[in-house]
Amino acid sequence: MCKTAKEKKFSVTYYKAEYERNIEHVNSPQGSYMKGKRQSMVEPVLGTLTQFMGLRK
């Protein structure tokens, strides 16, 4: 018998409470502010290094 539908596995880790606390922090007003700061300061630099300076490998 051949299964045609793909099965998804759901697992709960030991660190579930820490994951949920981190998600709450990221979705808070302070977390979204910090995400905006990081995107404007760090990610353009990393993008420049990978795109133009050959640091993909």
C-alpha cells in the first residue's frame, strides 16, 4: 500500500516555555522596535558582504 499524502510530525521540545517567551518578546512593541533597528543597521552590511565581496562560501 502506497501513501500519497505527506505526513507532518509535530514535536514538543523541552524548551517550549523558552520558545514561547521569546516569541512574546519579539512580538512586543520593544521587540518590534529592536527588530527594526537590527534590520536597518546589521542586515545591509551582511548583504553587501555576501553580494559584492564574495563572502558566500
